[in-house]
Amino acid sequence: MMINWDDPLNISKENNKPIKTLKESYAKSDALNNSFSQSEQRGETITDKPVDNSVNNFSKTSENTSSDADNKTIQAVKNSSKKAPAINFNSDPIKASDKRVINGLADVNQLAPFKYPWAWEYFLNANKNHWTPLDINMAQDVHDYQHSLTDTEKHVYENVLAYLTTSDILAMRNIGLAVMEKMTAPELQIYQARQVYEEALHTWTYQHCIETIGLDQGEIYNRYRVVPEINAKIQLANRRLDSILRSDIDLTNRDELNNFVMAYSFFAGIFEGCWFYNGFTPIFSLQRRGLMKGTAEQLQYIMRDEVLHASFGIRVVKQIMLENEVTLDPKAIRDMWDESEAAEIGYAQYILKDPILGYTSQDHTEQFRFIANRRARQLGFEEPFPGAKNCTPWLDEQANMRKEKNFFETRVTEYQTGGALDWD
Ligand SMILES: [Fe+2]
Ligand SMILES: [Fe+2]
């Protein structure tokens, strides 16, 4: 069926159903005009509505405004015969050197000149990596789930999906609501806008897997609330997110800035860089045995996005630290690794209560430590788990797979120009 892109839900068709009685006609008009006529009767126009600060919580411009100030502004607009006051733009070209990652004063609506050309490169590269979950054949997965997986393997599969679905929404909210608005260089925000889209795409992917396999959606989505080991990881991330998702945050305050840097380090280095990176591994271990290959291929695409998210975030964190001479408390960093490790151990022991062929909870946690060391080096921190072993060396191959045909017996997984990219 052809889609009407101007009205994809056929709303106009719905609204154009013939109206049979006068009463029905009045009811319909009233519903359509309800809010407008009510405000008309009060002598208001749309511009007279007080600003709803709950909606604008994340807008910098709302941070220092009160409803009194809003009302004065509205009155000023009314007094000038409904013309908006002229904005005094400085017409001098902006200089790249004026830009800052945070707390910058350069015009955020002007992309070039770039101060952070690497951020623009990330955006261009991210756009070379596009797929939708509908591109990947899931038919064999349905058969595998119903006829080949053991109960232990089903437990792993379902709980990995349950963790990932909740996590990716959290990742989207973090970058889109808490991080992006604090950036004061548009080239950074543009990549992060792409990242927000990708996190939404990942959620669509999990939903597609859940739907296709025929799992109980409500039950899967609710698992993070009822399984303490999944909940512990989500709560850890939620605590970091809540601490920076506030309209009154002031990054010129050193404590607030340090907290923001710690939160971004956590999300880029651990949440995306370790927990996501390592989080797909149980499914990849099934894939290596020829099981759930459609799901695994979906996760390979996601994994590549996550590698970019992690490395971009780490780069931003380091730039903030450099520009603002931030020194983090070593104990706070140590605590971050320790609580992340504890949460990951609990999670691994739950999803892999019983080992599956070729993969155990010890493998999972050791791999977490090994990847954590890598992220720490990238962040410029000390290795938190010296000597951790790379016990699943094939994991990096999963992330870096480019054009290898029949690798792990899956079909060719190839981004449009993914072969040109360094994924780690
Ligand atoms: Fe994601
Ligand atoms: Fe991500």
C-alpha cells in the first residue's frame, strides 16, 4: 500500500467521514476549536499564555527567568503592536578560538569555523552507517527460539534484551536531554543529535526482535523493575543522569562541573563503552554456534554505533577537562569502577546462572574488566583492573567486522562505506 507522506495515519480521511446530523457537526467543531475558543473568550491570544517552565526545563534561556519576567516580555511584545523586538546580533564573524565545549559564549547557531573538526567527522562517519531492523531477516531466529534454544539460553536471550531495551532509552535521554543542551559548539551538538536518533533506532531494533520472536512485550519491558540485578545497573545510570538533568545546573560551579564530567565519563566510558560493548556478547556467543544469527547481526550494527558514541563521548570529556583544567578525585573514579564492576558481576550471575556452551558469568565479568581498562586508558585514567584477561578475543572481531563473508555463518554485514572506518 502506498503511504501518503503528507498524512501517513490517514487522519484527514478519518476527519472527513461524512457528518450525518447537525448535533454531530456541532460536536466536531466544538472539539476542534475548544482550546482556541476558550482562550478567545478570556480575551487571550496564544502569545499571552504564560510560559510553561516545566516544558522548558532544559532550555538555557528559561534557567534564569521567572514567570514575572515572562509576563513582562509578553507585555512588551503586546505593546509593540505584536512585533517581536529587534534582536541585536553582533555581525562580526565568530572565531573558532572563541568556541568552548561548555560555557562558551560564541554564537551556537553558526557551524563554521569549526573548532572541533573531529566532531564533524564523527557526524559524517555516523551517517555512513545506516540500517533499519527491517533489513535483517529474522525468520531463522523464530525457529531457533522455539526449537533450538535450551531454557538456559532462552533465559540469557530474554534478559539481555530486557536490559538493553531499558538501557537504550536511558542512553537517549542522557545524551538528548542532559548532555546536548550543555554543549556550546554546534558541531558537537550535531553529532549528538545523530546519536539521539541512533539510540531511538536501537530501541526500535530491540522492539522488532521482541515482536518478531513473539515475546511478551509488557513482561520484557517490566523486567528491569522486578529483577534486582538488572535494576541495579539501571539505577546506577539513573542516579548519574538525575544529577545532571536539572534546569538549575551551573557548569561554572566547580563541583557541578566535576559532577558533569564524572557523569559523562560514566555514560561514555562505562555505560556505552563497557556495558553495551560487552552486553551483546552473550548473544554473539549464540551466534558463533549458529543460533539467533538475525538478532546477533542487528546487535553488530548497534555495537558499531556504540563504539562511536563511546569514543566521541570520551573525546568530549577529555576536551572539557583540558579547557577547564578539571582534576577529578581519584577516589570518585575508583568508586565509579568498583560500583560498575559490582553491578556487572550481579548482572552476569543472574543472566548466566547456568553457563551456556562457550560462555560463563566469569567470562562476562572478566571481559568487562578487560574492556574497562581500555576505556580508562582512553579517558586518561589509571587502569582499574590491571592484568584483566581478554577471555573473549572474538568480541573485537565482532565490532570490527567489515566485509568478511560468512563470518560466524552470518550474511555479509557491511555498512555503506564502513570499511574506511576505524571502529575503536
Ligand atoms: Fe544505543
Ligand atoms: Fe549509545
